[in-house]
Amino acid sequence: HGLVAGIAYNAYEWLKQHESKYDIVHGSEWCANLFYCLLAKKLGLHFRNLQFVVKTSSPHIWNRIGNNDPVNQYTDLPRIFMERMSVEWADHVIGGSHYLLNWMEQNGYQLPKGKCYVQPNIFPPIPITDSKQDPMTRATELVFFGRLERRKGLHLFLDALRRLLRSHAQGEVNLAGISITFLGKSRRVYNARKEIASTLDGSVLSYRLLENLGQPQAIQYLKEGDGKLVIMPSVMDNSPFGVYELLGYKVPFITSTAGGGKELIHEDDRDRVLFEVHPHASHQILLKLIHQPLHMPRPGFDMQRSLEVWDEWHRSLPCATADNAAARRVD
């Protein structure tokens, strides 16, 4: 993790030369790019007049746990430490979900008291249009959307498909005409291709892997045509951009209750699109939904209002007090 430390030190050297030009500096705890800047401020060396805002995104140790990938070499420890201190030393901490802030606190982080907020992520504006999909459309394509790894729940999805195939053999469901798409990039630590092939080769379900699409191409694929039901069975997730995108573009989806994704979905729609992190639960919801009209959940937040809150909060920072911060505080 010398690269992580090197980038963080370069950021410190650069900002040291330009600190008079800025009032607020944003960074993520992921890769700890602000670590040396925050350390310098803590020691009183530089940045006395700068406000450092750290966004909680995806800590290395959290990712390793989610992928069932134990920390087995000492070189991981500096990055884990630097990411944690980036949160603890921040002037303000903003999380996209209550979930990740709670996870940090439960795992020993000393979150800065009175300086932690939860606010939906900033997201590029999406044209507000009505869904063109026929309200009676049924699923003909199940799309796993996310990196092909354990943290994103690929193993749970494959187990659910094996159960669906057994249900098909027993006459409980008809899978004829239904295809499977895996839309996401592979990771070297998990042999996704082998697991997918061992589950689906020779079965009634045809499938394909789309591993090389960029974000715009992936979203375009999901928007095209009818009958796509997106499945995101994450084992751990913070405030997933996939949920933001699907809500914005009105693509039908279901997702697990794990992490902060459920916080983005309207309370009245959660029972219809959320399932527990277990292959039986994902199997049961697929069994229920395959021959029903697709349902488009609604967002649990107002994106325009969210952007306004971000703007108001930034404008309040030079004289921020416990009473005038616009974002929702979590202590």
C-alpha cells in the first residue's frame, strides 16, 4: 500500500502550496487521500483555516469482510489505519447512509461527535421522464447488476438460480423464455466465470456475461427494451450508486436489505422490492415476481431537495454551529 501513502503525501504537498485558495476540501476515506493533510492540521503545521469534509464510501477492511477475504498480510494494516484516521480526524464526516456510519462505530471508529451527517450522494441530474414500459410487462431477463464478487452477492444469486431451476423441474415455475445477464466486472480473487458456468451450463436458462461495459453503456443497456428485472443481492453496501441510477432511470429492480440501499427506497415500496440476505429469500422473491407485472419502486428522497441541502450546508460552513447545519445530523 505504498501507492496509497504516496498519493496521500503528494496531495499534502500540493495542498500545502495552495491552501490559501480554498475554504473547504472534500475527500473520501477510501484510499485515505487526505490522511497527511489531516495529520498536519491535527499537529498545527498547516491548514488551520481549511475545513476538511470526509465522505464515508468503502473502507478497505469493510470490503475485505464483505468479500470473505481475510486480512492476511501486514501490508494491509497501514491502509486500514490511514482510512480510519481520515474519518476520526475529519472536521466533518458525511455518509450516504446511516448503515456505514453505524458499522464504523460498531467496529471501533471514534467518530467526531456532533460532526457526522447523513445525506444522499450527489448524483448527476437525470431527465425526469415517465417510464415507457407497459405496466403489464413481465420479466423475461434477470440482470445481475454489480461487480461479480461475493460482496455484491453473486454467490447468493447463483444459489437462488439453482433453487429456481429445481422449482422449474418440479413444475412450480416456468422458466422457458427467461434469460440471465451478468452485468459487471470480475475480480481476480473470485472465479465468477467458473461459478456461473457450473450453475447454468446445460440448464434451461440461457445466459451471457457483459463484463466490459462502462457506466454509461451499462445504464443504456438496462434502459433499452422491455422485460428486464435487475437483481442486486449485495451482502454489504453503503449507499449504492446502482440504486440511485435505477431509481432515476425507472428501471425495475429488487435488492437486498443489507447496507444502506434500502434507505434510498420509498417506505411504501420496500416490501415489494427488498429481500433478506439469504439464497432462500432471493429465490422466494424471484419465484413470486417472475410471472407478475414488473414494479418500479419510488425513491425515498427528493434529489432536487438533496442538492439544495448540500448547497445550503456548504454556504453555512464558515460560521456553522450546532443549530444552523442544514444536513441531517447523526450523533
